[in-house]
Amino acid sequence: VQLVESGGGLVQAGGALRISCAASGSTFSIRTMGWYRQGPGKQRELVAIIISSGSTNYADSVKGRFTISRDNATNTVYLQMNNLKPEDTDVYYCRAQVVLTNYWGQGTQVTVSS
């Protein structure tokens, strides 16, 4: 499974951004996809996940602001980020879980200016 993220960039506080993750390869075997983020000197943390049934889960810090969605036809997962805050600034990584194996994308930078 290969993952390619896109859509990151610079946005002002209060703005919105949508990032995408396109999966290729053995996509039929993907069970869960998710977004994580990591800043310098920090551990990678969960932002949102979506399982094959469509159920979702979010970090408390983004609930009500971020929405994860999945297009099974194109094997793409999206993260719509609204009302962005400077503390949302991080590199965002896409993850796909296949049984016990995790695949990661290369990351996309999201920067929120105050």
C-alpha cells in the first residue's frame, strides 16, 4: 500500500483547509485509515480515524472543527479542517492499517498563522 498526501499549506487562524490522502496498491485490504500529526520534538498524535464501515473517531482537540471522510471508489481519505488554530500547525501524516501492518504517507505541512 502506498499513500500520497496533498493539500497542505499556509492559512490564517480561523480559516479552513482540506488535505487528501490517495492510497494505491492493495487497497482492498485496508481496514482503517487515519490522520496523525507531529511537530518538532513532539510525539505523533492521532487526529482522526475512519474505519471501513464509516465510523469515525476524533481527538478531543479537533472535535467539532475537523471532519474525516473516505471515498472508497477512489481510495482517498480527506480531512476537512475548519476554524484552524495556530496550535494545529504540524506535519500531517496519513496512515492505513492492513491487519497488523501500518503504512504511512510522507506527510504534508499545515501551517496556521495567528
